[in-house]
Amino acid sequence: QHCQVIASQMSMLRQTLEPRVKEAEASLKEQRKQLLATEEREREAASEAARLRGELETSRDAGRDLKSQTESLIATVASLREGNLRLARESKGLLVELKSAEERHMAQLHSIQAEEGARLRLEAAFEK
């Protein structure tokens, strides 16, 4: 009789606990599924982060190259500007020399024309 009571209590206990165990198993199964999905999202996020780090590094490298090229171009432009300033000074000096030479040439031309006029007048005077 005591065994029957224990068996009856065991049966009632089994009936009470069995749905709870099934709920717990279902809950664990759902949690495991969510955990796997979360891990997959984390892997995708890590992969995306690695890709973005690579793009960022590439962009930084390109930025450094561009900065270097810009600095080089600025130095080249400064050098060319200095060269152009020197050429402008030299050209100005040459123009001054050319103008002076033209003025001397014109003075010589006038002198030659004056001498030629005087010679022609002397010849005309001697012929009379």
C-alpha cells in the first residue's frame, strides 16, 4: 500500500513536471537558436568591421599620397614662380638695354643723316 502511494505520487509528480521540462527544453532550444543567430550577426559585423578598417587604411594611404603630391606640387610651383620672377627681372633688364641700344642707334642714324646732308650741301656748293 505504501508503494502504491509512492507510485501514485510519482505519477502525479511526473504529470506536473513533464510539461515544465518540455517548456524548459523548448525555451532552451529557442535560446540556442537566438544565440546562434546572434553569433552569426557578430561574425558578419566583425567581417564588415574588418572590411571597413581596410577601406579606411586604403583611404588614409591615398590621403597621405595626395598630401605628399600636393606638397611636391606646391614646392614645384614655388620654384617655377621664383624662376619666372628671375626671368621677368632679366627680361626687364634686357628691355632697358634694348631701348638704350635703340636710342643710340637712332642718335647714330640722325648723326649719319646730318653728316650726309652736310656732305650733299658741300658737294652742291662746290659744284656751283
